[in-house]
Amino acid sequence: MEIVALVIGVIGNIISILMFLSPVGTFIRIVKNQSTEEFDSLPYICTLLSSSLWTYYGIIKPGSFLVSTTNGFGVAVEIIYMSLFLLFAPPKMRLKTAVLVVVLNVVFSATAILLAHFGSHGEMRIDVIGFLCSALNIVMYSSPLSVVKTVVTTKSVEYMPFFLSLFFFLNGGVWTLYALLVRDWFLGVPNGIGCLLGTAQLVIYAIYRKGKSVKHTADLEEGGQIEHLLPPSATTNIGE
């Protein structure tokens, strides 16, 4: 059983790494366009916070090195993402993102780790961080749903990264199986919920995936407005 758990854990690590790397295409687009457009920083802020605490959890809990290694990699990747987002975001979004990064990724994360480290010991410390990690993992998995309003309003999934939702689904499923094998409920409950939330995101993506891009829709609306502003004689001459 230990060998099976190790194999599933290694597979989970691989999928987690792919999950962390899944937004690369989004950030290539951001760098290329020199703008974050309508992309939301919340999924990356939540993932960085969750990964930071899971790394600490993996360090303090015996036999959880697979949890610490993959999340340590996630911390490094998410810091790069957040740096790029802050570099190319418009002023209003940059300010909002910077405030959230300072409050959640610096103050909250550091406070939680310091309180757990100096305020508790042994199993209690593991339980405190485990509960916190579980709650934050659910927040991380649900964070892409913050863009659902934009998806429904525009009827386009242009700003809802497909691969992020896909790997949230796969990551949640594999780590749930691993948690069942090693009987780690702090790992199992949030990842089980994450698998369900990933499924919901994929369903939303499937419903709206054939919608036109936001830019294309805006161009059509602008063109329609210009056409209506022209007198009938002008449109006739253009046609001729």
C-alpha cells in the first residue's frame, strides 16, 4: 500500500507541476500584449498563499515531503506570475493586486506560520496548519469562478483559462486518491471539493466555449454603432 501511495503521490506531483505551469500561455499573452487585459489576479494570489502554507505543512509533518516539494515549486512559479501581473496591469488593477499580495501573501501567510511555529507544538501545530491549508485550498480551487460573471455577461471564455481549470480538476482528483491511501483528511477534503469545483468550471467552459471573443464582439458592436450613425445615403454610397 505504501508503494501505491508513493506512486500516486509522484503522479500527483507531476500533475501539480503541470497545474502550476498551465497559466504560462496566459502570461505569454500578457507579456506580448504588454497588458493583463481582463484577466484576474485572484487565482494566482490564492494559489501562492495556499502553496506557501502547504509547503510549511509538508515540512512539519513527517512523511509529507511530496507535499512540500511540489508546493515549493508552486511558490516559485506563482511569484513569477505575480511579478509579471504587477508589471503589466493597469494602475487600478495593479493597486488592487498589490494590496492583496501584501495582505494575503506577506502579512497573513507570515503571521499564520509564525503563530503556528511559536504558539503550538507537535500534533497541534500540524492540525492548525492543516485546517488552514484545507480552507485555503478550497478558496484556491474556487478562485477561477471569480471570472464567471464576465463569462456569462460576454458569453465568452476568453478570460477563463481552460488549462488552469482542467488541472485543478485533475490535481484535486489525484491528491484526493493519495489522501485516502495515506489517510490524510486535511489533504483529502479540500482536494475532493477542488475536484468538484474543477468539474463545475469545465462545465461552464463547455457551455460558453463557442462564444466569440470579447474583442471580436466589441469590434462588431463598434462597427454597428458607426453604421447606425451614418445616414442611409452614405451607407448606400459605401456599398456602391
